[in-house]
Amino acid sequence: MSETPPSAAAGSVSRDDGATIAYDAVPRAPGTDGPGIVFLHGLMSDRGGDKALCVDAFCRARGLPGLRFDYYGHGQSSGAFTDGTIGRWADDAVAVIDQLTEGPQILVGSSLGGWIMLLAALKRPERVAALVGLAPAPDFTEDIMPAVFTANHIATLERDGRVDLPSDYGDEPYTITKTLLDEGRDNLVLRAPIPLHVPVRLIHGMEDADVPWQTSMRIREQVASTDVEVTLVKNGDHRLSEPHDLARLECVLDALIAAA
């Protein structure tokens, strides 16, 4: 471990269509080794959330490279949220991994980020050292959203191409577009075996009101890796952002780094 933790650097990555993806990166400290860590946030969240900052501090304290970024239409990245799709956000993840990281990476995905994590790993399997899912939500557009919609929601979607859903995490509603739902079907990952062979750690709260903990069990069943561990937190909610939740995440990362 370095005596002086490295300072994070902020910037942006340009995509081919002119969009910019905002990020914060922690450089590797001299004399350290081990994989880097990339954090992938949830829907309508950003790289400034508690879990993202926890991973950032973890990397700085250990002298390891770390990266957190905002998907298109999120945080300080360009674009409108309503123009985003699962495939677009997965491409953002691959772009920042390609341009801003070197060597093997541990991908940490929260909620939507758990889906993006799997898609990015499938596109760059040679770059992935391990996967950590926090209340991961792959296939939520197909498996969770339809059950939330009322008849009025469905009518609004058909008429306007979008519908606003209340959020428990802020004043802004979730604006779900028909494009997001339709394009999500092109990126489903739980309908067939997932050919990834790296260590996988999944943490899910059993009191999660947004993504059922059974989703993590489905990932466990579908992923090809034999090194898969699922931690169910009896009183855990969807956020998993309490101090003890963040401490648990740090322990998981420390163990993966030690094994690597």
C-alpha cells in the first residue's frame, strides 16, 4: 500500500456520435499490483452515489486504479435520459473500459449496473478479473417493469411512447420509454447460459422492494463460472448503502484482490 494515496482525476470520454461520458479515475500508486475496479451505477443514479464513492475511497486507500462514470443521459454525461437504452449504456461501459483502463478489472454493478456489468463482461471477457453485483437487475425491462404497469400506464406508453413512474429515491419520476423496453429485449442475458468464467459475487437484500433477491439466484444458475457466491442480507433493502453494507462490499473486494 502506498504511503500517499493517489488523487482522483476527472474528465470525459468522447463517443463516436459526439456524446461525452463523464468519469472520475484513480491512478495506480507506484509499487502496487492487483486488478483495477470499475463501478457501474444504477438507473437514474450517477457516479456520486454512496457505493461509487466507497469504491473510489477503497481504491485510493489501497493504491489500486479505480474508475466510476456516468452513463449517457445520467449525471454529468451528455444526452437526455429518455434517449438512453440498455445497449447504449453497455457500450458506454465498454468505451470507458477500453479507453481508461489497463489490464484485468473487477466490475462492480449496482442494480441496472449489474445488467450493464454482465453485458460489458460478455463483450470484453479477457479484461474481466471478477464480477460483483449489488442487487443486480439484469433483464428488468422484461421481468420487472411489466408487472409495475397499470392499464393506464400501458395506454400512456402506447399513446406517448413514455410513461412516468414514481421514484422512492428522489423527487424526479422514472420516465420509462417504449424504446427502452423494446431495445431491452435485444440485451436479455438470463434466457440462456452466460459464458463467463470469472469469480462472481452477488449481494442482495431480502427486503429489496425493487429487484427480487431471486434475480441473483437466476444469475447464479445461468453464469458458467463455478466460482459463484450469493450473499442474501435478511434485512437488506435495494440501496445496500448503509455503513455495514459498504463494509461488506469492501470485504468482498479485498478477498477478490487477495485471490487474484
